[in-house]
Amino acid sequence: MKWKSFVTLVLFFALSLGTFAESPTLKPHHSDSGFQNPNPNYEPKGFWDVLVWQWDRLFLPYSLDAKAYSEFPIVSNDGGNLRSNTSKLSVTWIGHATTLIQIDGLNILTDPIWSERCSPFSFVGPKRYTPPGISINHLPNIDIVILSHNHYDHTDLPTLKQLEEKFHPVVLTGLGNKKLLLGEGIRNVKEMDWWEKISFGSVTFTFTPTQHFSGRSLFDRDETLWGSFMVVGKKEKVYFAGDTGYFSHFKDIASRFGSVDIAILPIGATEPRWLMEPVHIGPTQAVMSFLDLKAKFLVPMHYMTFVLSDEPLDSPVPRTKEAMKQSGISESAFVPLKIGESRFF
């Protein structure tokens, strides 16, 4: 079983570690070799690093099989309260990086994935261990879909096709992703550069920097832009981080927008740190990011759904709680939703 997982994950991560392609030089994060991270000291990992990691993980002292852990907290959500909500700020965790944000009557999905695997193939690749917290048929009318970057666990084409068929949402994404989405029948796509804004009614979306990378094959590394989103309504602000390493961009975002009401931050896919740290914040760095953003509430995501790294599956929340305690942050500021749970703020 471990050898099968070894081959599967080598294939999955190899598809995200390709070569650079040309991109016009327009801004500091644009270059002839692709888009660049804001951190000049960022050092990307390569295919050999992934091979070393996959070999090392064969000898972990604990199991990465979800069946070896106690049952994950999942609640049944029929979407009734969400469909009737037209004014309150709410966040629902559907699983992985997929959340439903409701703000000023607008329904927003982040990096939606309902598929069984986050992979270019339906028969191989990281498999879903926990079901989505709400079915697509029970969702309220989806107005906006935001995509942080084009990795398979964040831009899932089968899910996007279902959402297009049912809701015809506007899809906001980074530069270079429109061609892929239009080719799959996603009709209303708007590309955004870092710090670019677009408004729908009273809600403004700004595509903000992160420290990460993009790629869906061996040959398109960093050809499309990755990022996060600041969602600003009449009274509240919600930040969705997508995937990111830790850098000063969190402070830069806070300096432009002021304090944030809700920061939706990743706390999983963090180990081993020598490999993951450049592109994935861990629990301690999530708390640092939370403080940098001057946020009121931290809603964690990007864990407990797909096995993409080496930390024990039940460890991200306890580790984040401990990091918040060590930083002197009130426990009430941490909102670890169960899969399917909604919180109205």
C-alpha cells in the first residue's frame, strides 16, 4: 500500500514541478521566465526533492491512512439556513480549501472541489477521505467562484463544470487561467493581476499576493498567476489565503485594507517543513499570518480532506490551538469548523 501511495504522489507532485515558460515583463512579479513570488529569497523545490520526500515517507513511524484515526468531525448540512440567508456574514467549511462565504447577500465559493480525487486522472491521485460537507444540489445560488491558483486540489474542472451548469457563476482567477477554463465550458471568467479589484454590488474583490507557484503539467510551471483574495463588503472584510508560504505580504495586505474580520487560512499540508515551508504555512505561521492581518477570527482550512503531506491527519487543529495559546490569543478567535458546519458572524 505504501508503494502504491509512493508512485501516486510522485506522479501528482511531478505534474506541478515543470519548467518555466515565457511571460511578458510588465511588473516586478512578471518576468520572461514566468510569474515570480514577492519574496526575492524564495527558493523553489524541484522534482528531485519530491523523490527524496516520497522515499522518506515510506518510513514514517505513524500511518497516513485516514482509517487509522478516529472518525473525523462531519456535520450534515442541508443548506436550508444558507439558502434563506440574505444579509448575515457566514462561512461554511465544505472541505479542503472549499468554503462558502456569504457577505452582503452574495454567495461565494472558494477553490471548489467535490471530486473524489485531486488529480488529472479519475483513477489515480490523492483520494478524498472525507466527503464534502454539503452537496452541490443543496447550495444556495452561487454568484462568484474564486480560484487562488491552478493546482488540481484548487482548480477542479469537473466541479467547475457542475457549478457552471447549475449556477453560471462569475469565476475570478489569476492571470493566464482563462484559456483553460473557457476551453472546459466555463463561460464567465475574469482574470486578475495582484492588487487588481473588481466589484459586484457592494462587495469588492482584490486579488492579493501569496508565496506559492502554479502548474498543471511538467511544462507549465509558473505560467499562470497564483494569489489570495480580500473580499470587502459594506461592513465586513474576509480574507481567503489559498495556498501560501509565510512572507511580508500579509503585513502588506493589512497595511492596505486595515484589520480583517475573518481570515480563512491553511493549516495543513505542512510536513516535512524542509519541503513544504516555502509554499505552505504551518500552524505556527498561520497564527503569525493571523496577527499580521490583524484579524478577529481565524477559520482554518486545507486539512482533513486529502492526504498531501506527512503530518498526522488529526494534528493541525491541536497544533494551531497551541500556537494561538503561546501567542496569547483568545481561544474564541479560533473557529475550527467541522466539515459541513456553518458559522454566522
